[in-house]
Amino acid sequence: QRDFSGPANGTLTEIHAYARENTDNVSKTHTDQILNCETKTWLEKLYKKYFRTNRFYKQLIYYGWRIAELHTFKLVLFIVALTCAFKVCAFNVILIILATIGLITSRFRKLINLLTLTATGIYILASMCYQLEIAKQHIIEKNFFVRNCSQV
């Protein structure tokens, strides 16, 4: 038994080691015995197919998550770079530089993530303020809400 009290601060290596410990030896002899025995009934054949499918599914899920853990950050930075390429403006140069640094080095992953998040937030707030100022000016020029209804 392990003591799990305290904050969850295990590294990825420790998490995978723990998962390997708990999945490698779970009734392995029973599973091998079922897979290696001669099947006599259709129910045993179905049971055997279930075990093979279940083993393949567990391996697929395990390696799928490992690949996702490794490459999700790169996918996000690639999407940021594509977005910057399709919407060209001077502010996107910062995001392109951050994405390039993030793809080249893996040591600064948390810092690049934080800087990209901050730059994107500032960009969104600035564009919203700009749009509100333009909308306010447009309303004042066209006199949308100032109407004289006495001539109706």
C-alpha cells in the first residue's frame, strides 16, 4: 500500500511507472491460460476474442495518451502559427516568435505557454476595446438613438 495523502505532484515518469505496476501483473497467468487453452464452445471463443480485443484496446489507449501528452503542445503552437499566418497583422509577430521558440526548445514550455496566453489575452482585450470605440463613434455619427418623434 502507498500513502496518497498530500498534493498531487507526481511527475509523468512516476505516473507511468505506477500505471505499469498496476496493469502488468493483474491476473496475467489467468489471462494467458485462457488465451492458450483449446476452445471447445462458442462462449469460450467469444471470451478469447474479448480478452484479445481488451488487451489491444488497453495498449491503444495507453500509447494514444502517451502520444497526446507529447504532441498536444506542438499542435497548439502549430494552430497559433496558422492563425497568425491567415490573419496578418503586426501583433501576430509576437505570437509567431513565441511559437517558434516553443517548438525549438522544450525547457521553456511553461514560460512560452504563459507568454502566449498573456499576449493572446491582451490582443483580444485591445481588439474588443477598439471595436467598442468604433461602434460608439458610429452610433454618435449616425444618431441612432436620438430621434425626434414629434413629426409622426
